[in-house]
Amino acid sequence: MIITLKEELIIRGDKTIDGRGVQVRITNGAQLTLQFVNNVIIHNIHINDIVSSNKDGGYVRDSPDHFGWRTVSDGDGITVFGSTNVWLDHLSLSNCQDGLIDVIAKSTGVTISNCHLTNHNDVMLFSSSDKHPEDQIMQITVAFNHFGRGLVQRMPRCRWGFFHVVNNDYTHWLMYAIGGSKAPTIISQGNRYIAPPNLAAKQVTKQHDTPESVWKNWVWHSENDLFMEGAYFTVTGGQINRQFNKKDLIKPRNGSYVTRLTRYAGSLACTPGKPC
């Protein structure tokens, strides 16, 4: 099933999009948008070659009984705007005009898991501006994903909030893997980082537009990560000033387990009536 959207698809709250049993590909058109909604799951679809919508925008239906004029969309694969309790799982994403996944505007309670991401420059953006301190409420988990061929940077690029990056496989990047500004808390646990041949791109982390005297106090931790081909993570800051229980964070495995944990990342080939 190939879907080409003329304008962005606005997804309402309390919805699940589940592509199991059918190969669903959203391509060569506009993006998926979650705006001011709660409780959304998007599972098991391909999203690739997304472009911004009509240069003049257009009318878009956002509920069964309402439609309105929307300006031009950005050309992300998925935009999560001002939304909570969102789970993006087993998606295959590549080659979109802007980002593959952007989570912005006070969105929180977002999990991105089991995805396969390829052939893109700006992969994930969490908070869109240094001028949005309200994004300090952001809590996002990035888990069990495979960051694959043709990726350049922003896996993710974070601002302000709390970000748990756990048991992902970083097999390719050209500039850096994880970046940030405005003192985000980044906890990297049990990931595998395989650096590119370029000696100038071995560092996993990048602190954007900030002097070392400032970023050295940011809480960026690495625990049980596996570093290969000269990859290294610049650890900064002290202890995390918040309490967590076992439901707040995914319990990580050691980075040596990542190949097994991510082997089914991306859209699954499922047959109706049988386990995926």
C-alpha cells in the first residue's frame, strides 16, 4: 500500500496507526503531524522521500467535522508538536526534506523505539530553538533503534529536556551522533557507537554554539556503551538531580548486546494470523 499525501496528515489523539500485516509506505508527499494531542501510537510503516506540502498550503481535515487552512508543512517524516504520550515504533524512515522525526513545542512522554533510519542529514530534532525554555519539560526515550547508512548528524539533537538514549546501534554517521545545546540532560546507556573513518568525526557528542566553560557542567553521561573504530563520548556534569523509579527508565543491557536487540529494527514483515 503506497500513500502519497498532498497535504500533511493530521493525526488526532487516542489513535493507533498499525501497519502489521500490510506493507504501508508513505512516500513522495507530505508528512504526518501530531499537534496538541495525547496517546498516539504509530507502528510498522515505511516513511520516505517526504517533501513540504503545496507552496501555498491548503485545506486539511483535522477531525470528522472540521477542516481548516494549513500553511506549508516542513517536510519532516513525522512532526510531534505540543503532544504527550506518543510511541513511534518499528518505523523505517529515510530521505525526507527536513528532519526524519521532530519533537517540539513542549512535547513530552515520547518514545522512539525499534526504528531503522537511513540516508538523511538532520535525523532527529528535540526542541527547535534555544529560545524555548518551556521545553525543559521534555522527556524522550530513544531505544533499540538502528542508525544506519547515509546518516550525517542529529541522532538526536537535543535542547533543554531529559533524554534517555538506550541500546541503540550507531553504525554510521558523518559528522557526529548526539548533539545539544541549552543544558539538556543526556543519558547514554548500552549503545554501540562505530565511528566513521574520518578522524575529525570520531567524537560521538557535539556541544552546539556553547563555550566549554558552560557545557562542561551539562549532565551528559555514558554507561556501558560500546565504542568501536575510535569512537568516544565526552562525559560532562555531575549527578542527575532527580529521582527515578523502575518505570521511568528502560533497564539497559550492555552495549555488546545491541546487535541482537536491534536486529528487527524497522518495519516488520508480518503475515496476518502469525506472530511478527
